[in-house]
Amino acid sequence: MKREFSYGSIILLEIILGIISLGLFFAFGEKASDSIIYNLITSIITWIGSFLIASGLINNRKGNVGDYFNQIHRLDKKAILVNLILIGITILITAVFGGGAAFLAIKDNPTSFMSMGIVGALLSTLLALFTTYANHIVADPRNKDQSVGEAFKSVFSVGKKLLAKTILTYLKYFALPIIVMIGISAATIMHADSFEAIMGLTFIAMLVFAVYFLVISPIVLARIADNYLDLTGDIENNYEEIENNNDFTISRNV
């Protein structure tokens, strides 16, 4: 079910975070790409932005950009630990299938490097699909009594139940439009009569891709949140009042 949401709040939040990241890039200068500190800070900014949007879309969809930023109060120890575990798994997959182990495999069989790279990419993609709703789960006030272990299990449980919907959502808004755009770009470039024309068309195509992803991203994120709420049910507007009442203990399993 499609639910109303504040498109402007999400796009503005993304723009603000993008400006901050761009400012950091210029601050670090030429060393930005090689700076561990820069990469760490930008990764944290990206993750926090994803959390704010996911939390806002299930708790206060129609709120202004300030309401979305205020979702930071839901970023508790459990949310941080669950995400750190998932990041650790991602790093482990990258290290095993794209790092030292993969390079050692080249000595015996050079073609195995490509095979390991493909396996690593597939595992990373599957992990991303199964953990799509991680931030929704840890930001859901109905899950406040879950332990870190229970929340971690819920991430994969919910991810499994919504896997088909998740894939269809990404195919609808990303994969199919990209295929169409690539086809149009390829056909146009084939009829170009000079290298300059090809470069110009390539630049235009890349610009169109960038604008499309920026414009469509709030809609995709909203549809992903819809998938989660379709499964778990909408969060009532008065839940905050109940949540803050110490006389009540609310728990729920998904």
C-alpha cells in the first residue's frame, strides 16, 4: 500500500547531507580519496542519513525536514551495534573474496580471482537485500524491548519475508529504467559521427542518471518503508505517549 510522505523533507535532507559531504571533500583536498578519516566520516554521515530517513518514514512520514533530523533521538546503542555487526559482515565478505585470500588464490589459478570476485559481489548483494530493513527495525518504537541479538535476528527474518517485494521495488525504480536509458544512450552513441559527440552524449547520459537517482530516491525509500509497514502494521500517532509511559511494557515479534 502506498502511503503519503513528505517528498520535500527527504530530498532536502539528502541535499543537506550531500553539501556536508562535499564540504568535507574540499576540506581534505587531494588527499580525500586516500584518507581513512575522510572515508570514515563520510560513511558515518551516509549511514546516519539512511537511519534518519528510514526512521522518519515509519514514525513521521509527513513531517518537515526538522522532524526527520529529530529522528536522531532513536539512534540508541542497539541501533548502533546492529549496524556495526552488519558492517563487520560486509567487511569480512570483502576481505575474504576481494582481499588477501583472493590475491593468494591467483598464484595457483589466476581465473579463480574473477570467480571469487563474482561470489563476493553476489554475497554482498544478497546481504544488502536481506538487511534492507535494518534501520526500520531498530527505529521502530514497538521493538524497543528487543535485545541486540533479537533485533539482529529480526533484520534477517523481516528481510526474508519481504525479499520478493524488495527485489521488485528495486527492479521497478532502478533496474528497468537503467536498462532503458542504457539502450537509448547506446543507440544514440552508435549514430554519433565524432569522438567529441560521443563524449558529449556520454556526459549527458551520466548527468541524466545522476538527476534521476536524486529525484527517484525518496520515492524508492518510501516504497521500501511501505513494504515494512505492510508487514508489521502502521505505527499509531499516539504511540509516543504510550511508549514514554513507564507503566506499560510493549513487545512484539515479527
